[in-house]
Amino acid sequence: MKIGAQLFSVKVMCEVEDGIRETFREMKAQGYESVQISGFEYDAEHIKAYAEEFDMHIGLTHTPISKIIEETDETVEEKTEIKLWEQM
């Protein structure tokens, strides 16, 4: 079993790109192995790189239903980029 953190609770720290990376680093240092991405904008390629750098699993994200309906292909591509579909 992996222990994860919901990043919505620290979304203020993730308002800038350097803050996202630092948050991944800090979550790993605290013993977390997985994160849920929600509450802030992110670049999928960067998120993937941070997850790989700190050996973190991205287990969940929040995506508005309107984005899923209106931008289905882009949403699937983004979630695939961050390896959301892979098993823990």
C-alpha cells in the first residue's frame, strides 16, 4: 500500500512552477509515495518529470466535467502524459 497526499490542501504552494517541484520534494521527504493533483494549473510534462524525479505516483486528479466533455482527447492525452493510468 502506498501513502498519498492530496495537494489541494497545499495548493497555495503550487501556484508557481518552482513551488510545484518543491511540494513534490517536500511530500517525498515527509514519506509520501503518491499524490493527488488538484486545485492548481499544471503542465503535464513538468508534473511527470517531478513525479519521476522524486519517485512519486500520481494516483488521482480533479478534472471538471465540462473539460472532460468538451476537451475529451486533450484531457486523455494530459492524463496519459502524467501516467495516471498506470497501476500503483
